[in-house]
Amino acid sequence: MARYYLLLGSNLGNRKQNLDNVLYKIKEKLGNILEKSSVYVTEAWGLEDQPDFLNMALIVESQKNPEQFLQITKVIEKECGRVPTKKWSPREMDIDILYIDNQIIQSENFTVPHPGIYHRNFVLIPMIEIAGEFIDPVKNITMDEIYDECTDTKEVFLYDEE
């Protein structure tokens, strides 16, 4: 069993419903959700002229190996309406694998830890909520300490459903 740390994001359609749908699919196809953060509203990063995202972080315990897990996340993204577009485009669903336990993976298909973690408040703030003391295997410091070093100035707000 491995613990997968994920970031979910949606900025098209009914963003909250998209997150709810993907949580169901993750439980069904990947494993048990051990922790989930609150939902946060975040400005788009990279390609900024698009709707704000709803983001949340999860810890999923799974028997899948990293390649299987990645392939299933891609299937789930498609099932939730994602279509291939250019990098940082608006999307119904984005599932990023941030960490897999304390593994370091550099492959043709993906890199773990996710290289964007260190520069993005929209990743760090939800991760701190569920795993602030998690030690990054590359930097050998906690999520809290990575956040203290982060220079991202974009705001991250708790989502208010009303």
C-alpha cells in the first residue's frame, strides 16, 4: 500500500460538482481517501486569463503502482470531461500526483514530487491543511517550511458554498 498525495482542480462547468464527482471516482477506482482538505478558490496560474479554480488536496491509500495510478487518474480526468488542450488551459478536472510516500520518481511519464509544489500557494495551502508536517523527500523539509520559502503572491481563499 502506498500513500498518494493529490491535488484536484476544476475551473470549468460546475466546479464543486466536478470535485464531488472525482472524489467518488477516486474511491471507486484508486483506493481509500484518508484525508481531504477544504475546497479553496485560487486564481489561475500560468495562463491567467481564465476562470478561478477550485482546488483541494487528498491523501489516497492505494495498492496501485505509480504507473497504474497515473493511468487511472488520466482515465478519471477524461470521464470528468477533460479534453486534451494546451498547457495551463481551463479544464473540468485536473488531478496532479504531488507525492507518493517519500519516493522520488523521474520518468518519461511523470515526476514525483511534482516540480510545481515549491512555487504554488494553491498547492501548498491545501497540502498544509492535511499534511503540514509531511517531509518533502527532495528538500528534506516540511510542507510548512516549503510554504515559508515560497515566493508565490497569488491569493488562496476558502470556498464558501453559499
